[in-house]
Amino acid sequence: MKKVMLNEMTALEVQELLKNADQVTAIVTFGSCESHGWHCCLGPDFFVPSEVAKRVAQKLNNVVVLPCVPFGTSIHYNSYPMSITLRYETEIAIAEDIFESLINNGIKHIYILNGHDGNIPALEIAAHKVKDRHREAKFLYLPDWWTKVGPIMGDRFEVWNGLGHGGEGETSIMMALRPELVKLEDAVSQVPENVIKINEKVDIIWDIKELTATGATGDPTKASIKKGEQMLEIFVDLVASAIEEMNSRGWEY
């Protein structure tokens, strides 16, 4: 199996990779560490994008994966232990520095793969700031993979299109990836019906304590390994096909 993780490569291997840096795509992943309910580990937002990025890079040529940033902006999850929360300014600065490092080494095709809702605004700001300084750089950004995979899954999900923080979808995909980190017997259904209804008209700035008594939302009791494996296949194809299409276009929009 070929090496795809940047931090697993030797300096000589990286030097060889950078001989054709203009053809290389770097997948930069961002996660978090916070409660996902009584039943699930604190790290789905780290484990899921990390594994998907690796699988994509194994499928394609000239794709390198950076180690996932394990912490994110999680202030809206602080009500449950143990959120490791970065300030928005910190998250923006970390992302900017990573993007700048890639560009300074000649890699100007960057796919941002985000695993955590709280990171969304910070990563967009960072990408815009770096793009303004390096107009030749090309960014693809998947801010919320769960909203893309859910509709493709369709009626294979039973509740709320599989959505939720540690809900049916996220629990399923973790069961497929790291089953030993999920205790389904502790899962509790916590579907925020009022929020779902109001969100049809406007977004709510919520704290997790307002939505759930467990730290999770959605219905993880409906999760299964089979659903998780289907999600992984869809997710990997979603990322890989976007990179392939950009390659076919010479990264011109």
C-alpha cells in the first residue's frame, strides 16, 4: 500500500513528490474533540475525515494527506465534558499557516475536508485570506460532509436524514470505522423537533445544552455498521470524484 500521509514520508520521498508539485493535491483535514453523547467517543470529527482522506489518496494519484488537526472551535459544546476548544482566531491562524506552508512548497491545489460544524466559519475565513494573498492557489472546501452524504443515502436513514451530533449517521460511520469506540447500548434518541422546524425559516445559534440532555442529537439507536459502510463508500466517492473532475479541468473552474 502506497504512502499517502505526509508525516509518514521521508524527506527524500517528499522531495520526489514535490518534483511535480503543480500536479499534487493536498487534503487538509480538521476535526475536534468533544462530547458526542453517552454512547460515542469524543473523536468522530477527527477519525472520520482522517480515514476518508486516506482512502481517497489510496484511490488517486498525486494526492497527499496532512495529519488531521485534532481540535476545533467547540464553544457550543462546552456544556458537556470534555471539549478542547480553540478560539476562532486560533483556528483561523492554524489553517492559514498550514495553507501557506503548502503553497510555499509548491502545492497549490488544496482540498479542505472538515469534520466539525464549529470549524466551518473559521476555515472559510482562512481560505479566503490565503486566496487573497495567493490568487493562483485553488481551494476546494467540504464544510459539512454530513449534509452531502445524507441525501445520497436517502431512505436508508430512518430519522432526520441521519443528521445529528452523534446521531444515526455519525454513529453508524463510527461503527464502521472504529466499532470498539461506540457503545450502542448507551445510545439515547434526542431529536430536536422544534429546532428542525424553526430551521426551515432561520438558523438558530444554539448551545448543545439547549438541545439535548446527553450531548448528542438525532437518533443513534438507529445506527448500524451496514449504514456506516454505505456512508463511507459515498463519502470517499464524493471527495475523490471532485478531485478527479478538477484534475480533468486543469483546476480551472
